[in-house]
Amino acid sequence: MTAVLAGLPRALVSAFRVPYALARRTAIVGASVGWIGAALFIALGPGSNRSVFGPMKWADFPHFYTLAHVATMRAGQLLYDTERLDALQRSLVPASTGGLFIPVYPPQTALLFATLAPFSYFTAGTIWALLTIAVYASCAWLAWRPAAHAFHDRAFVVAAIVAFPPAWQLAVYGQTTAIPLLAFTAAWRALERNRTVLAGALLSLLAIKPQFALVITALAILTADWRLMAGAAMGIGVQMLAVIAVFDASVLGAYARMVRRLPALRDLLEPKPYNMHSLRALTQTLPPAADWITWSVLAVAVIVATRIVWRGNTPVRMRFGTVVLASILVDPHLTTYDAAVLVLPVAWIGGLLLERRIDAVWFWQLVFWMSVALLAPTARWVPIQASAVLMTALFAGTIARAYPQVARAEMKTAPPASSI
């Protein structure tokens, strides 16, 4: 089985190898075209909250803007009342009429956006987009910085980070993926300093998008990592106290009831299945019952494989990068903009391979084609989502190829044991 997993990335790379110069030019052109297009989408149509192309500017942001006003009104009874929340949204952002949002976010999300309530929709959206871009760029660079000395083509690095399609789509959609980016990056830095409780507290920010927390939660339980769990519990406790202070405890029950309804709301939450890119992008092509059973089996397999790396004796970047990659792979609702989090494990794992002078051609080739597949999702035309296949190959290669090589390199550089 290990030989099969190790051979999958190699076979894909051999068939679709891209020269360095072409990859570099593609990154530069992609960065330019992507961000110019995003800027024009937002800038054109002055005085309107809709782009001249038709869709809303920051398509998902009307919901968060409405939640911000709910927080300032302390109107907890509106948080999970779909009809009344929609009526408030239409009164605040008339241009958003016709786009019904299902209130599935935890109540602390409203507190996150509360400071944007005094601004107009356009101003608030601009502020959030700029914050999102700043978080993405900062997290990407922090993740890459330890390996920066091993790769001197800085222009290529910057272009690749900026050109990554989920990044500019995230800025255009106005989503909350900046929070997982920030949580994972800050937790990594805490783990590098052996501050596990702090790392757990920082990872509690994933409660905003709890689907990203499936793998790390399972690993903390399986490995009995009480410090990580204690930190997460404290962080979530602080968030719940803030929610109760602004609203009241009843909103927690309302949120729990909404979570129980999620399976029945699947079609409403995924109106464009071709924009899904994790394992669910592959299993959702199966009949409904087989979909979730197959996804569950695959998710367990990914968690078991990740546990091997998590417990191994390799740098934090290798171990935590694998955890984040696994978290993205098993995320049951990974849309294109959520895939922006991929920049972290790519920087951590790929950078470590370069530092240790380990053959990483297969890794970067998969990253290149995965970026292309995220830009043009194949599930729009055929049943198979190429990005999900490539992401699975990247994970398989990390487990079966990169991890053993890094582990061997660490053993060679480890100081000899004391004879005392």
C-alpha cells in the first residue's frame, strides 16, 4: 500500500511535468490577471453594491454585515431566524435581495464583525477584504520565511503566493477563511516554542469554521494531548462567555438546533457542488447514503495516517503541515476560497524539503497543477474533481514519501547520544 501511495505522485508528475521557467511565467501572469480582475470586479459600478458584471460585490459578505448589526442590536433572537434575518439583510443591503443565506455560523461570528456595523456596506466590505488580504499575505510569508534562504528566486515566491486562485477569490467573496489562516499560523508559531496550551487556545478560533477542526480534534483525543485540549477548551470558553455577555445563553441552544439541521440543508449550503475541492468533491458523486459512509471511512484513514506523522520525530513544520493538509482534505465543505489555507502546508512542507535538499520536484509539480485545477474546476464539466485527486496525491506523497525522507534526514543531523 505504501508503495502505491508513494508511486501516485511520481506517476502524475511524469505525465504532466512543467518546466521551471513556464511555472514562473504562469505565476507572474496569473498574479497580474487574477488581482486586476478582482480589483475591476470591485471597482467598476461606482455607487452600487453590485458589480457591473451582475453579482454582488463580496457575495457572501451581506450575511456577515447583517450579523454585525445583530450584534450591535444585541438581538440574539434573530441569529438563527432565517426569515427575519433575511428581512434585516434586505433592509441593510437592498442590492442583496434574492440571495438567501442560511444562518449556520456560530454566534461568535456576529461579534467578530460587530466593529464594521457603523460603516456602509461598501466601506465595511472594503475593510474586510483588505484585512483578509493582509492576513493571507502575512501568514503565507511567515510560513515560508524559515525556508526562504533555501530558495533565492523571491519574485517567483511572491508571484506564486499572490497568484494562488483561492487567495483572490477569498478577497472577492468576503468570506471568513482569514480566521483559519490566522489560527493555524499562530498555533504553529506557538508549537515551535513548545507552548502547547497557547496553541490549543489559538486553535479554538477554528470554532468560526469548525469543519477545519475535525482532524486536530481527533488527533488531540487519540494522542491524549491534554494540554492542547485544555487550551482549546479555555479559548472556546472565552468565546462562549463573550456570546452570553452580548446576547444570552439561549443563542447557544439555537445554534445547536441549527447544526442538527445541517444534513437536511445540504443542497442549500452547496448550490454549486463543482466548487467543492476536498474528498467530499469525490464522494458526493455517489448516492447520498454511500456519500457520507465513504467520506467517513476515508476521513478516518486520513486521520490514522496523519497520526503517524503527528507522533513522529520531525520538525513542527512537517508534523503540523501534515495536520493542516489533512484538515483541508477531509473538510466536508471546502469551497475554492477556503482552499486558500493550502498555502500554509505547501510552504511548511515544501520549504522543509528544499531546506533538507530532498527531491521535491513531485511536490511542486502537484502544487502547480492543483492551482490550475482550483482555477478551472473540472467538476463543472465531468464527474471527477481534479483538484481533489491532486490534493489526495499531495497528501499521499507527504505521508509515504516526504515524511520518511525528512525523518531520515533528521536522524542524520541529530547529535550523537551521550555515552554517559
